[in-house]
Amino acid sequence: MSDTEQRLARLEQRLGAIEDELAITRLILSYGPLVDSGSADAVAALWEADGVYDVDELLMNGRDEITAMVLSKAHQRWISGGCAHFVGAPHVTVNGDDAVAVGYTLMIVRDAASGAFTLRRATANHWRLRRGSDGWRVTTRTNRVLDGRPESPELLASTFAGSHTGERGSTV
Amino acid sequence: MSDTEQRLARLEQRLGAIEDELAITRLILSYGPLVDSGSADAVAALWEADGVYDVDELLMNGRDEITAMVLSKAHQRWISGGCAHFVGAPHVTVNGDDAVAVGYTLMIVRDAASGAFTLRRATANHWRLRRGSDGWRVTTRTNRVLDGRPESPELLASTFAGSHTGERGSTV
Amino acid sequence: MSDTEQRLARLEQRLGAIEDELAITRLILSYGPLVDSGSADAVAALWEADGVYDVDELLMNGRDEITAMVLSKAHQRWISGGCAHFVGAPHVTVNGDDAVAVGYTLMIVRDAASGAFTLRRATANHWRLRRGSDGWRVTTRTNRVLDGRPESPELLASTFAGSHTGERGSTV
């Protein structure tokens, strides 16, 4: 293999890794705008057809159940009252056609009586994603409220076990 | 065109797309630090000379009006009392020399009497940007409070109409 | 130098700049999940061995003091009561083997009595980082609460002095 060929191949590999990380970040950052605008099918399309969305009080299996959550009276009431699902920038780790991401969401709602915005909950988020023929999709997203239950910090820590965190730039 | 030439051209195109997305993200993330430090000219310089900043209660046309907002007594009072314009990571979509981005901002202020931090508002943000001779600049930024008015969710949804969200990585 | 050689060298340089920016962003975004899960050694490992973490009420010198903060009763109490160190996406500027980043953190805690989540503080963050043999590490992180003290806005403004903010994409 020539030097030029090697350098091209290495550039393509490095660039692909960045494109994957940014594509997954974009997917995760699209969740808030889509769910807060009631774009039910587009929310569900972030997941694989049989993807799982596991929230403390609710386990959704497959796109239809995710769509139903967005269309539910409870969720529509959040939207009509004033609501932000504020998704923090995720920490993404790609491994071939699989990826995990960890981050936080804040659910902010407007109180109808006082008009004040209140922080309803802060939640640990763990995402598993897979690359398929249509690009990256969520296989399992797990949310746990940061209310002191041990599961929530464990979810935050799980991605980092046995690995360092900010090193890619150094190995180039 | 040789294979090497094709691969170089494709790499340059892909890399340019990423640089654009990251440059726009950087521009948007600079808004908070600049406005919360009262850096009036630097805030205004994020916009084109005749750019528009359309907030619910205030329409600013051109850089002078944006500078004036930052220098206003009202804004200076936020800074001196304690204030954070917390800008969420945006979801950016580039199309040649035009781009749109969607995201959230939280306005957090410290209450002088109690010393407590309060969430004054959560806002839907929609940015239109254009690449000119000096790089990316904002042409129109539209903010709408997420207080139940239908415009705000519509603003969040507008970017996604007719397109998928996290696919770039998959088409490479 | 041939045209191909020049284009390869330029691509490698541009790609390296992006990898650095993303590696630093990843490092910063890992702070929240690590500190909220009590991963004391992993938090400390984000810093250089003699790195400094300068918070309003506490100056930590070196990894041992950072580890001790995470293991302290005060911090462990936050975790067991429910706590989120919500780190905003940072604005990163790389200059060779040095970098600075500026951003915000929100400290959100659950009130044991009411069960409500409260925003304990909003903080200006300034990070200095250096690339060493193990990759990027924090040399000094400075946090100042945004409670009206002039230092906090000054910290937010310091990165931008004499430079523009979103221009990289335009110079390509």
C-alpha cells in the first residue's frame, strides 16, 4: 500500500468516526424539539422499529408505544401548558456499528396557576444506538430520575467503566 | 478524475460540512458568555449587519439595536444581580451557504431578596445563518417562550419538516 | 511538495483541529456523569497530576484534593439526596497544545423535605487544558457563581477578548 493510500484510508477512518459521533449527537439533540412539538412519528423514528424507551414509570416497547406516549393526553397537556425537555449535550462513545451515550435531561414545566417555570425533574439518560441501513437509531434509552435512587448514578457511571474519557485527540 | 483525486475531493467536502456545523455550534454557544458579560459589540457581531433578533416582547433590527439591548439598563441589571443565559447545544442543519439551527435557552436569574436562583423562562430558539465573506453570521434569530403559546412548539418543529435527523453518519 | 501531498497535509491538519475540539468537549461533558456518580478517581484523572480546580469556596491543588472533594461527606450527601451537575456544551478554543473553554454549569439538587428539584446555583466555568503524552488534561478549572460578583462575567468574557467566535468554517 502506498503512502498516499495509507494516508487517505486513515483520513477516511478518522473522519467517519467524527461523523458518527456528530450524527449521534444530532439525533439525541433532536429529541427535545420533536417531543416538545408533539412530532410523535418523528420522535418514534429516532428508535429502531423494536427499540425500547425505558423511563422510571413507563416502559415503551417499539415505535407504536413511543408514538402513543407523545400523543397521550398527559403529554399533550404538558405541551399546551408550556414545557421544555431540555437535553444536555451527550457524551458519545462509538464502537463500530454500536454506540452508547450518556447525558442529562431537565424537564421544565410552566405552572398554570403562578405562570412560573419549575424544574420538574433532572434525569440521568443512557442511550444505546446501532447503525443500520437507515443510519443510527436508538435501540434502548434508559432514563432514571436523579432523586437519590442508586440506579441513576450507576447509569451515569456505566459508560466510563474501564475507559478514559477525552483521549481521542491525543492518539492522532 | 483519478481515484486519489476523487477521494481527496470527497474528504474535503465531508470535512467542510463538519467544520460548518461546528463553527455554527460555536457561534451559538458564544451567545451566552457574551451576553452575560455585557460584551455588547461582540454579541451584535454574531449577526449580519442587518440581522434580526426577534424575541417575544422585542424586535431588534440590525446590530445597533442588538448592542442597545445589551447596554440597556434592564439587561445591565440582570448582569449585576446575577444572571445566566444558558444556551443548550443546538441542532444544526447546513445547506450550502445557509443554515438553520434549533435549540433552547434557559434564563436563570438570582433573586436579590432571597439569594435563590430561579428559572425565569425556558425559550424555543430558531436561528437562520448565512455564510458571508467573514464567515457564518446570524440573519434571523427567533425566540418564543415555551409558555403554551402554539408558536413555540411550531418553532421547534419547523426545522425537521420533511427530513430525518441523525442520518449523516449513515450515508458515508 | 506535490498538490496531493499539500492536500493530504491540509486535511490532516484540519481534521486534527476538529478532533482536538471534540476531545476537549468530551472531556468536559464527562465531568457531570463522573462527579454525580461519585467516580472520584476518574474525576481527578481529568486533571493533570498537579492540576488546579478553583471553586469559589474551595481551592483544590492536584488530583488527591479533587478525589477528596468527591469522596467528602458533603458531596456524597448530594449524591444520595439526588443531584445533577448539569454541564452546558462548552465553547472550546484550541491553540496548539493548549486550549481554553468557557461554559456554564447548573447544580440541581432534590430537596429532601419537599421532593422538589431546585436550582442551587448557576456557575461560570473557565477551563485551561494542555495536551500531554496521555492526551488532553485540565490544568486549571475556575468556577465562579453567577450571583452578581463581577468576577463571574469577567470569566465568561475572558476567552473572547480580541478574537471572533464562529469563524473557522469560513476560512477554509
